[in-house]
Amino acid sequence: MSLRQFEYALAVAEEGSVTAAAELLHVAQPSLSQQIRALERELGVALFARTPTGLVPTVVGRAFLREAEVAVSAARRARATARAGADELVGELVVAVQMGFGTRQLPGALGALRRRFPRLEVTVFEEPSSAELERLCRRGVLNLALMAACERSPADAEHLGDEEFVVVLGAGHRQLAADRVELRELAGEPWVRFDRDSALDGVLLDVLRHNELAPATAARVSQTATAVRWAAHGLGVTLVPASAVPQGHEHLVRPVFPAVSQPVIAVVRPGAGPAETALLELLRKETWSESASLPSPVS
């Protein structure tokens, strides 16, 4: 087995086909197919099953791919560390952010990082599930994770600041006349909610129950921007982190009472290298105060 075969298998799993994986990796399709077959022969198992929608990992394949992802990430970090000079960083930095958090702060920090180290390749993805983020952190797949603090947060996590949640109302909503919306005034309102296993939906559900509001669901969405836009069109109200409100919708946003906020933490892999250290320092310089994240109400 080789790291190249691991990378090929991960690409097939991500793309769902050998053809698309070959295009992604810029290799010949027959060569990639041959390497996957050789890997399966050596392992003595089938890693993928063919379905009408493409290739999907088998049960054994999913277990193998989790370990392959760890191995490939570790190899990339080792190469980056070996090639990093005093004034230059190269290689790949893998960053995961819990959906809805750091939407305003992370792009600024990453932009500054890329300007300082233009040869550093940065991969960023959003993850709705805090449990999955914690699993990826434990497995060593991530260089840095940006997430909301929870009971299982690592002891060495760094508290960057607090993200305040705001309510998004439809145009013409009666509560737009208020500078701050009392949550119990939203009794009977339908809500635009998030996927059931997402951390954002967990926050919303806790808030509704704590304020004795029934969680009437108008729709479920996967992205904060979608929730804001649907709420703006009057489908229902929604609750999102203040920094996640897309430009152009600020006039439909109001802070809430009682205030809802969550601490935002950065979790860096053990033995962090210079790239993680540089990004963490840039994130510290970003504004994380609750009041700075809130758009000014429009009268």
C-alpha cells in the first residue's frame, strides 16, 4: 500500500466516480482504476460499491477511508514541516469551521495568512455537526478547527471571543419596530430551522424551549445564508450568529432578549506547526466582541 493509493481512494470517495477523481487528480483514468483494484486485492476487501448514483464506499471501505485520511493528512504535514523555511511556509493547511461561526473573522485571517505565505495551500470546509468536528480533531485530520465551545471541548482550546445570535425577520414584520426583540414576543411564529444534527439547530431548539416557545418548523435548511434569505421572504423567522448575516439583509436583523451567545474557540492539533500558529495569531487579532458583530437597527 502507498500514500498515493490512499489519495486515489479518498478522491474516488469524494467525487463518486473514477472518471471525476482522475480529472481532479490530473491522472489517467485507467491508471487510477488499476491502483484502486490493486489496493482492494492487497486488502482482500471491496472498498466501493457501484450504485445508480455512482461509486459509494462499502462499510469496510468507510472504515478504511477514515484511517487513510489520517495517514494522508499526517504525510502532508510532515512534508510541510520539512520544507518550511524561516521566511516561507509551503504545503497544506486544513481548517474546519463549525457552520455559522467566524463567517466574518475567518476570511480576513486567511487572507492575511495567504498574503504572508503565498505558497501555503489552505483547504477550508464548513461542518454543521459539532460531534463530527470533535471526531476529526481527535483523529488528527485537521490542523485547526473553529467551533463553539461545548462540554467536550479540549482543555487546551483557545477562547477567541463570543458570537451573539440575532433574529432575522421578514420585511414588514411588526417586531422590526423594536431595537431588540423579546423572544417570547415571537410566540406562534413559524421558524426556519437547520438540519437536525447541526449545532445551530441545537442552539435554536434550546432557545425556544428555554423561552417556552413551541418549535413550529416552516422549513429546514443546511446553510445560514439560506435561512436568512428565506426568513427575509417571510417564510418564518430564524436565529443565526450575527456575523453570518449576508450583506444586504442587515435591516431585517435584531438582537434578542434574553441575549443568546456562544463562546467561539480554536482547537489546534497537538504539535502545531508554524502555519497553525500563524493562523491562530491572526484569529486573535480579529474582532470577536458581541457588540461589534451586530448590525445597527434601521429605523
